[in-house]
Amino acid sequence: MKIKIALVQSNKIQDSVNDTLLKGLEYCKRAKKWGQI
């Protein structure tokens, strides 16, 4: 059971990392559009 819990937790971490990366990409696109980068 502990292995299953660990897998679920690592999946949640991966999801939050992916979410952060997506937000970062969106931010970069907007910044370029506004000429900040």
C-alpha cells in the first residue's frame, strides 16, 4: 500500500510541476507580446 501512496504523491508532484511550466510558458508568450523580453 505504501508504494501506491508514493506513486500517487509523485504523480501529484509531476502535475504541479507541469502546471508551473505551462504557466511559465504562458507568461513568456505574454511578455514577448508586450515586448518585455
